[in-house]
Amino acid sequence: MTKYIEYFQIESKSLLKRFKQKDPATVALCKKYFESKEDISLMNTQHIIAKEYGFDSWNDLIKQEPHKLAESLIVAKNKTLKNPFKLWHGGHITTGYEQNIYPLHKPEDYQLEYDAKKKAFYRGSISNQGDWTEYLSFEHLDISEYDLSGVDPLKIRYSEDTKWPEDKSMLPVGFNPREFLEIRKNPGLGIRTLHKQGIKGQGSCIAIIGGSRLFNHIEYHNSLKGYEEIGFNPTDYGGGADGRIVSLLIGKSCGIAPLSEAYFYAVNTRECVYSNYAIAIQKICELHKKLKDDGKSGIDIVFIGRSLSNENDQGKEGFDDCQQALKELKNLKIYTEKEFYNHYDNTDKFNSARIFCRVGGDIDNPNDYEITDQNFVKSAIEHAVKLLFFPSGAKTVALDVKMDGYAFDHKASSHTGTYPVGLYLLAKSVKETITPYEFFKLGIKTGDFREGVGTIINPVRLIESLK
């Protein structure tokens, strides 16, 4: 069966159910296509759905290439957004270049050089250690002719279309690129167990502020309820990598809280940075009030992804406005991801730390995780800080140049905060009144303790304790 057909099947069944319930809007839609019918079948609703998405018939729909189906879903979503997505390619909807094909590059195009002795790549000249870096991108690369058995899979970023050697002996031991990418869509540590229990963040709401435009992507299009751009030139259609963050928070397959509602604010960070962030935060405050007036819970948390209170930036344009906007967030009891760092009470100090699942490890087994930053942990222990560990990095995320593509992101990638924030959205859907501080203390109480290190979050026990 063609990829994405399930989306249209579900909609067809849902449409039939609503028709039988005599929902006025649904009945009117069905009469538009079958005016003389008093009753309709699933075959009829499939035809209606196909027509509504721009296809001639259901048979026409199911014969389409996957990227065409993804495109039709995104186009339909854009019609519901106040500000439709814009992309590189002249501003029109596309799946990543005209034929949905991103051309493969050679290693030298990325300034990568091959070390035959170590059977791995390096950036820049091997003889010039100043240009060397251990974390590399293999996105859209043809590396099929190289022996890559010396490569550490956790130190690379690669896409679905990366062309690897067919000879398994030329790959790291036990590494299957396609299977590995699929496995790492799982957020890990039991999150999918909670999803199977029906706990997917429904009823919770997050606002995300990104430093670039957001690309269309099938991974998160259904959860995104609003999109707005601030400070951009309308003729500039460039985008960025914030789709990775969105997919980890609310994505349907990579995300922790796939049924949470999300609003994304794209902020131009090239100029008037603080002014633009202040505008975004003010808009979020207004949205929160409107949602509350409409009888909803409002915005539960804002993911900003950067510090906005650097004392060295005092005096810069918009800095004071930004601080005032942050104060309004606090007054409205809207939290940010910063609430998950550096907690203090009368007797204890808490902080969060990062872990990643090793190659070949069980993504749901805390014993298969390793500490990302040993020096940070050592310093925290020396200062009597209790650490709560969350997975970060070494994950599969939405690919930013194809609306139905994915990429594996290495263990050092900057995903800090996405796991605790996503899990907090799940917690909010179970206990609406929980605060980040209560969440953090409960995480330590219900987590998996490691002597001399700290506690690894246990999502299933944490959520169970809230029921």
C-alpha cells in the first residue's frame, strides 16, 4: 500500500461516522457530491475525500506517488493556517525540489576527506588538525565506494537518501543505516508505552519560537495549529532546522506529545533579535488569553531555545521590551523550557542532564544509555546538585528539505529540552495543575537511580504516579 494512504482512509471512515451522526456540515459536504443519496457508503466517502484533496477519484488517489500525497495533505493544512508556510522554491508548496529529489553529493562537496587507515571521514585536511571535527554530516551523500567500518554512527548526521556501501563489511559492525534510522524515531524510555495507553498529550498546548522559518513536513503538520513569521522579508523564502525540534516535541512518529496542539513563531534572528522575540512573546500572551476566553486551558509552555536574559546584551534594541514580555509570561503562569534547569528548594539543588542510547542498545532500556557530558556531571556532583537525566541527541528527526523525509541526528545535536518539555506536555494531559518544579521532583522520585551519578527519567512510572 502506498505511503500515507492510511491518513485518507481514516478521514474517510471519520466522514462516514459523522454523516451517520447527522452532523450538519458533514451532511452538506456529502450532499455536494451525492445529492440524490439518502445514505452513503465508505466507498462514497472515500470518493469525497479524494475530491476534497484535489484528486479525480479514490482510485486516482491510491495510485499517486508518496510525495504527491504528502503534498496534498500539506496544501490542505495550509488552508487552515492564518499564515501559510513558505519555502525556498519561490514560495510555492513543494516536497523538496521539483521532482522531490535532492541530488546526491560527493564527500569533497562537503569538504570531507577520507582517512583510509581509520576507515572514516574528517572535515578539512587530515594533516591540519585545526580543521578536524568528529561530528560530520553525511546528508544526501554518495559514500557507497568507501570502507566506513571505522565510522561511529553516533557522530554523524545522515538522511534517508544517503547512499551507503552495499557490502556490510564496509559498514560499522551491526549497523544497518535504514533500520537504525527507523528505530531512532522512537523517543525512548517507554514513551511509546504511554502512547499505547492513549496518553499522547491531548488537551495540552505549546508555543514554539524558532530562529528560522519552518519547513512543511508531514511529521508535524497535523498538530500545528498556527504559524506566524516575525521580522522576515516576504520575498525571502529560506528556511532552517527548527523542524527537527518541532518533530521531537509533537511529531506523529518522532514526537513525545503527538496530540498536543502547537503554535510556531518564526523569528528573524539576523536583525532586531530582541525586538522580534519580544513581539513573538507578546503574541503568545495574547493567544493564551484568547484561548482561555474560549474555554480552553491556554498555552502550557513556551519553547524558546535560546537565552533572552544575557546581561551583556543590556542596552541592545528591544532588550528591555523582551524582559517585559518574559515577565508577562511569568505573570500569566506560562512556563518556558528554562524551568527544567537549576531548581532549588530549602534543602536540595536540582538540574537536568543529557544521555544518549548507545549503538545496538535498547532505546527503552535505561541501562543502555550513556552520559553525554561527563565533565558537567562531575561538576554537578561536586556541588551537591541532584541530576535528572533525559535523552537528548542520537535521534531521528524531520528532514528540513523534504516534507516527507527524515534524518538521523548525531548525539551532540542540540535537542536539549525537547524530551523534558514533551514529557511535561504528557504530564499536563493527565494532571492539568502540575508545575515544572513538581514534575522535576516527581521525576527524581520515580526515576531509575544510578549510584554516584543521578537519576534517569522513567516516563511510565512518572505518569502512573499522576493518575
